[in-house]
Amino acid sequence: SSDVCSSDLADTPLPGSGISVIAAHNHLNNTENGPFIGLSLLEENDRVFVTDSRGKMQSFSVYANILLSPDDGSRIYEKAIPGSLVLITCESELEEGGYAFRRAVFAEPLS
């Protein structure tokens, strides 16, 4: 199976240079939130801002927020428009370990 949090998304271009994928945890442990804790709350037309290593900020507008099964990574590229930023986190932790879903938020660059 192709896990959407695995190497099939590694080495994507930097934001603004093609379809860029950033994956992060929604929680770090039982007491600490991760950087993508609020990812499920993003809605269409919300703004996402990314600052590159030179300090230049890029703006993106959310156009989709979906749940994927862990083996449905190919849908990311089917849904992404050119230049998209895709933010991914795991969701719905299972008692036996792992996660039931992956949350994917798609945002297009603003000019």
C-alpha cells in the first residue's frame, strides 16, 4: 500500500515551484499539540502563508479539505492544481496503533 505520509511524497518542490507537499503531526504526544493541530478547520478561501528561507512570504488560498485513506496517496496529485500547496496530517488514531485517515488541505497560490 502507498501511505500518503511516506516516501512517495518526499522531495516535492518548494512552495510556488510546482505541487508542494508539507506533512506534519497534529499532535506530538498526549499533552502537546503538533503544528497541524487545526488543519481540519481550514475552509475554502482561508489563507495559508509560507515564508521561504530568504524571508519571502507566499500566500495561498484553500480550495479543498478532504480525508483520504492511508493508501490513497495518488489522489493528492489528482486533486492538486499546478503550483498547489498540499498540507497533510494523520487523523483518527486507532487503538491498535496507526491512523484511519489522512487529512489533506489543498491551497492554490495567490498572485
